[in-house]
Amino acid sequence: MALHKMLNDAAITAALDGCKDAGTFEHKKFFHACGLASKSVADLKEAFNIIDQDKSGYIEEEELKLFLTNFKQGARSLNDAETKAFLKAGDTDADGKIGVDEFTTLVHA
């Protein structure tokens, strides 16, 4: 399932508009604006599986950089500072990647 099928198109557009400029991505605001924050753990696990593009069971830094493109084709990539801040916020066990439980906790925080 694609993320745009799980979420409202207008909410995705609004969330992406809120962080369209480099340096403006804030994961908490984005999760609430697009509607992910209100989704069930099962839905978030589905979202995680979409974002985990290499199917490693983790979202690594390169996948985080492309995070916004999972919501809409042509969306911008996160810059290095945004990517590192996003990873730091979600990587609670400090292994350099975000697992599914870390992801669900991050989205619902």
C-alpha cells in the first residue's frame, strides 16, 4: 500500500507545503499535518515497510533523506542536517538506523 492511499491527499499536500523549503522539516509537525500521528500501530508498520525501501527491517539515513518522496513523487529530499536530526530523534538505541518499534514510537510521540 502506498502512503498516499493511507492518508488524505489534501493533508499530504499541506504537510509537504509546510516543509517545502530546505531546513524547515520538523518530523512532529509533519506527522501531525499529514495524519500519520493519528494512525494505528498496524498502519504505522505498513508505512514503515514502504519507507524501508531496501526491506532491511530498518530505515537507514539514505532512506530518511528520501522520506518526503514516499508521500508524493517529486517531493524534495531532506538536507543533511534535517536527516541527521530526524535520525537522532528516532534512533533510541543509537545503532544508526530506525527500527519499526522506534518508528511507531517516534510518530506517536
